Amino acid sequence: MKDKKYFLAKAQENMPELHCKNIIPDATEFIGSDGDSVLLDFGEHAVGHFSFAFDRVDVFVDAPVRLIVKFGEDMREINDDFSQYNGVLSKTWLQEEIINLDYPQKITMPRRYACRYIKITVERTTRPIRLFDFSFRASTSADISVLKSAKTEDALLKKIDRVATNTLKECMQTFFEDGPKRDRRLWIGDLRLEALTNYYTFNNLEIVKRCLYLFAAGERNESGFLPSFVYETPYYHSGATHIEDYALLYVVSVCDYFEHTGDTEVVNDLLEICKLQLESFRATLDEKLIATKQDGWFSFIDWCSGLECMTALQGVYLYTLERFAELLKVIGDEEYEKYSVLISRVRSASEKYLYDESKKVFVNPLDNGQLSVHSQVWMILGGVINGEKAKKLLLSCLDNKEFKQPVTPYMHHYVIEAILKLNMKDEAVQYLKKIWGGMVELGADTFWEAYIPDDLDFSPYNDRMINSLCHAWSCTPSYFIRKYGL
Amino acid sequence: MKDKKYFLAKAQENMPELHCKNIIPDATEFIGSDGDSVLLDFGEHAVGHFSFAFDRVDVFVDAPVRLIVKFGEDMREINDDFSQYNGVLSKTWLQEEIINLDYPQKITMPRRYACRYIKITVERTTRPIRLFDFSFRASTSADISVLKSAKTEDALLKKIDRVATNTLKECMQTFFEDGPKRDRRLWIGDLRLEALTNYYTFNNLEIVKRCLYLFAAGERNESGFLPSFVYETPYYHSGATHIEDYALLYVVSVCDYFEHTGDTEVVNDLLEICKLQLESFRATLDEKLIATKQDGWFSFIDWCSGLECMTALQGVYLYTLERFAELLKVIGDEEYEKYSVLISRVRSASEKYLYDESKKVFVNPLDNGQLSVHSQVWMILGGVINGEKAKKLLLSCLDNKEFKQPVTPYMHHYVIEAILKLNMKDEAVQYLKKIWGGMVELGADTFWEAYIPDDLDFSPYNDRMINSLCHAWSCTPSYFIRKYGL
């Protein structure tokens, strides 16, 4: 297996170029004293650096001026009182600075922000001041000049596509970020969905390769699983969390990349790591070939409170196995046969032990009998159930209160993948419109990290203020609309 | 008269070079979590820029780190709760920043600070962090390599001299600042005392010339008086305040400069402006030749609450007239005679109308009969009273509760000047030790803006937190000790 140094060098080779542009807000100048504030609307979501100038109005400003500069991805965020924040993630992600300026100057704020709106409040000045030359230097590694319009005739789908490509664009920086307001790290779950949508939109292959290599360089845990996230700023650092479904989806990401590019060089570099992920997971199956809980495991699947994940995880495994076997077949790898046989056996086992014939539903003692959309969706995606039987199952569990329902566009993606796998295009469009269309109706410039139509205050972190409103895993409508001609 | 452009060009020509050095504090590293803090002691007062590095301890810091960085000229300031500040000057002068850092990095804070101590508190972090590489890049235009030790044998005077030269050094930047913690502008009152001390210590002539020209370029008010202060950052700006005693002391500063250098070129450039200051003041005298209050006047003299200034101002005028007449004589200016005659007449008038023979004290109806050390000192410095009579008067008013007492080292300077004018060296030393020695005993690294021995909480601005603890006008002990061989 290639070493970390090799993988990092490959990642570096594939550093995407950042495209920058200056965005000017609606307001050009503001004159204010203590307590006054100005709201800047840049007309679009942007990721980058804010600059402005300040000067005296008449008499020279004879003491430092203190400004509070607040950045909001939407107006709710601008109007939120950050001092009331009570979420589980660090309050330091809330985008607000208190700055003191000694004398008239042009200021370029050093940190990067993600926002459409900026509110500047004059906290203290001895004299009225003038703020002007507002500018936001926005960056992305997406080349918007290559982006074609979606072919759909449906007005709402057109809008959804625009917001989705915008979401992806904003998350494409020097790697696929999950959400530019917050984490700023590369997660496998987001990478997979971003790369997929990227193939049908900006088609930046460098950034995909870079991300695949960044994970390949990561520190695997004792079971052999890849880290679920890595940092690259200011130096490369491998995340300390190993999420099993993410480790598997890394393999799927490699398969997606190969399917799109036919690039055997990259696949050859990463093949052993992919096999290791599948072998590591194989080791957790019991004698009946059903995945068992391991000490210290963390499965993601969705940000659903109290979600039991073992059935879904079994589905992710099968989904990955199938994609990987296809890859091995195409590249002529000798282990194709082995994986092919394994798929059939695990599928049969899943049907035998996880499908309740009387209730017509997948349910698993390891999930404490919990019913969830997630289990059904991943069993469908894993190929355990097909055709009319699968359609009926899927349609019966969606919006059914007896089943845990998806809460993130990440999981909504896999719901739609399952719907489309079952050739239910109309239902897919309906679902897309319900979730992503709902956000569009609410004025979203980019798609959100979490969205529950009848609970706009929902947050996976106990406080909506910290939610990311431009989140990578929400960008896949463009993939569906463009790939499936919706 | 030369124009503003000419004067600013001359000021620019005489820009002094800044000497920089990196100072390292006692602590080299700090590891902390939420609420922890580290105190850095740099061992000396310094003016400049602070830098440090931060990194993870073990697990990568997965959210921005918020630090509170507080700068103190002394430990009282470090321990003060700035949120309780209730002074009349802007709270933004209190040196504290809240900064958010996204990832491990080396930080050079953009603003300049004046401090000996820095306290960094970890306001919020998700993981323990390590702070290290603490460094303070200190600047001054004083060249300490030319500084000789004072010749005094007196241990306390030696200490006072060291602290005084240090105070001056800290205030010498691209111009003579009054106090590097706060105003950062050039005031005439401070300039005069700094230049005087500079002649006997660092002897940087460029900075004096630069400051004299910066005022010459200033906008005079309708009476013809120079502005009392000017700004030079980020662009030249003339202050909107015109203090009459300061306008006169500008003339004295030119005389001091000529006396020290014999530089007729500078004097020729500034002569007309000097004459204008004296003529403008002359116009405020009544028919008895006593200065009268003018609409919109502001006299400084001292930061004494409720001080009446007309007698002192009359003294400042006489003091200036005498110095200016000497200058005119030496350079052979034809107006020497005119000024010479004027001095005698104003002196006689001052004695006749302001000296109360029965009470043996200077008192003025325009001061509402208020008795002050300030009036007596300035009448002595103005040459209205001399010899034993003057000695007796001066000694009787010092520490006499019937007289308003000086509160700033600025006024204490002129008290000592008066004492030495009367050849009372012992009393001068005693006074120096009482005021500046008092600060030394309290551990001062530099001398303070305001000091009342039995009221350490005194502030001219209603809150001690805002006081400058390194203030230019407090640097003159070195002048006295070195010039008079104390």
C-alpha cells in the first residue's frame, strides 16, 4: 500500500484553483454613532473575506471605534441574539466579531465567513463615523463558466437546481467542505454527495481526486477503518472519529469516481484501502452474516435523535459491496468473484434475518425492533428487496409516524436514490419538491444542513442558530435532476 | 509665511527612524481549557505589537478558539474589571480584545499596545490548547545606545532618572506621543517637556523638528492660535482644540530648540508663527495689560478640578515673552526691543493688579479670588516676583490646603522649574522625590499621567482604569537631574 507521504503529495498535486470575485452589497455608505447599525445585503450567499473602510465624518475620531460585525447566512441568523445560544456545538462558530479600530483605515477582516448579510453595529465611538467601500471577496473552486442550465422544464425544479448548484459551489473550496460556515473539514459523507453532484455540474475532477487522496493519507483505526474527516488547515491532520458507514461510502466514492472517469491510476492507488474497508466491515458480521455492534462504534446514517442504525448499516455494506464488485469486474481484479459471492450470501441473510414477513417490513433485534425509513431505504439500496414489494414498503413508511423519519437532506438523498432505483420518477420529483422545494419557498439561497418542513427550529445541535444554511450534503437535487432528466 | 505643504514636507523629512526589538516574557508556554488564563510579564514597559502561536495539545481543535487578550501597563490594570469602567473618556482605550482563531496559527495582533503585562484567557475552546512563542515587538525612536547614566550619586534619583528616561523612550515613536496607551496624538504641552528632556538624554533632534513642523502645518483658529494637538495617522489632521497656554508654550518649544541647537533655519521657518501666537495673546489683554477671558477659550494649566487659570495664563504669557525676547536678541530680530519693553510693562501690571500686598499672594478677580499653587508658580516663572519674597510665597503655598494643589506631573514640572529658578536645589530634590520617588516606590516602570500621593485612585477622567501609566509629561526628572546636577 502506498504511504501517507505519497497520498499527501498526490493530494497536493490536485489542489484546485480558487476563483475569486468581489461582491458589492446594496448599501454603499453608512454614517452612524453609538448604537447605530447598517445591514448589508450582498444579494447572494458568499464564502470569503469581508473588507470595508472607515473614516471620520467631520471632527477626527479621537478614540478607537468599536464595531460589532455580524455575518448571517440568512436574516433569521442576523436577527438572532447570539448571547442566548444554547446548543451543543461551540458558540465560537457563530459568526460575529468585536473589533477596535484606532484610526481611519481600510480593513480586511482576517477570518473567512459564509454569509449573504452583514450587520455592522457601532458599539462605541466618540464622533460619528462613516463606513464605506464594503466588499466581499468570495472564493470557490467551482468554475461557474462550465455550468450548463438544467434541462428540466419544471419551474420549481429549475429553481431547486439553481440553489443546489449554488450550495455545491459554496462548499467547493480547496476541498469539499461540508458547510463553509462551520466545520471547514472534509467529511466522507459529504464528499460522496458533493463529488456525485459535481460530476453533473462543475465537473472539477482535481478536487475529487484531492479529497480521495486526503482520506487515503488518514490514520486508520485499529479495525482498519478510515477516519471520517480530515483537516488540511494549517497542516494536514487526520480526524479522530471513525464512522463505519462513512468508511464504506469512501469505497463508493472511489467507485463513483471510476465510473465517471475510468481513471485506473487513481483506482490502483486506492484499491487496497477500499478492500481493507470492506474486509474490516466483513469482520463484524456474525455467523449469520448480520452486522453486529462493535465497541466504540459510531454509525451516522442521519441526525435523527435515537436512531438505531444496524439495519441501515447492513444496507450500506451491501450497497458498497455491489458497487465495489462492479468496479473489480471492470478492472479485471481477481477478487471480483469472491465479492460477488459474498453479496448474494449477505443479501440472502439480510432478507432471512431482517425482513419480518408478517409485518412486511425490515426490523432488527439489534435495533431494538425500532422501525425507521432509514432501515427500509438502505435495504432497498442494498438490493435486499426489489420491485413492487419494495415500492409498497417504501411508500408505506414515508410520512408514517410509526417509522423514524429522515431529518437531513443527507438522508433525504438516499431516500430519493431508493425511489429512483425503483423507477418512481414522479414520486422522486414530488419528494424533491417537498424537501428542497420547501426550502426554496422559504427563500433559501443555498440548501440547509437540516430541514424538517413542520419544525423550522429543528437543529441536530439543540439550537438552530448554529445550523449551517449552506450544507454540502444538500446539493444533490442537481445530481438527480440532471442525471435522471427530472 | 511658509504654507502647510512646506511644513508637512519638512515634517516628513525629519521622520525619525524606529528602533525595534523583540521582548520575550517570563512564560514560554501555556496549556489551557475554558476559563484558564496565563499572565505574561515582559519585565519592562513596551510599546508595539504582540504575537504568539497557538496549536492543539492532542486532538485537533475542532471549533474556533475564542481568546480574551488584555494588556496592562501595571498589574492593577490587569486585575481591573473593564466592564465596570465608568470614566469620561471612551472605554475603547482600555486595551482588551476578543479574538476568534479558526485553526492553529501564528498570530500577530494588528493594533499597537502599551503594556508590561498581558493576560490571555481562554474564553471558549472545545479542546485544550497550547499557546507559545509569545513575543512583543517593541518600538521607539529613542536610540538607547546614546543614553549616558545620570551623574547623580543619590540612589533614589538614579532610579527616578531611569524610570523617567524610560517614560520618554516609550513616548518617542514617529512623534512625541503624550501617552502610548491612549491618545496617540501630538500635544504641545507634552512636546515641550519631552523635547526638553530629550536634549539631555537621547538628543534626537529630528523628532523635535518634526513635531515643531507638524504644528506649524496646523489649522490656526480665528484668533491665530495653533491647534493644541495634531494627528498623523493615517493622514495628517489638525486638532479642533486651541488651548491658549499650549499655543504660548509652542513658542517656548521653539526657543528651547534654538537654545539647544542654534539652528536658525528652523527658527526662520517658524518665527512668524511664533510672533502670531504672542500677538494673538496680546490682543486679549485689557487696557491694564491683564489677560481677559475670551469666548470659547480653553486653558489647560493642570487637570485640577475647578481650577481658575487666568493668573497662571498671565504667567505663561510673561514666561513666553521673556524666552522669545531672548531669542530675538540672539538672532538680531528688529522686534526685540518691542518685546523687551512689553515684558516690563506686563510684569509691572501683573504685580500691580494681581499681587495682594496684604495677603502676600497672587490673586485675581478673574479667577474669582481662587488661590492656587498654579498662579504663584506661573507668576514666579513669569518673573513677576523674585528672591526671598518669591521663595517664601512658593514654600508657603505648597501643601497648603487653602491653595489648589497640582495633580499632574505636568504641573509638578513647572513647580520644580520655579523652585530651581529660585535656586532652591534641596527643595527641588525633595519635591522630585516626593512625587516621582513616590511612583518609584509604588513600582512604576514608567511615570504616570496623574499622581496624587494620598489618592491613588485619582483620575482626571473619573476612572483610574483609563489613566495612562506612561505619560510623556512625567519624564522631566531626567531633565532636572541632568541639567542641574541634582
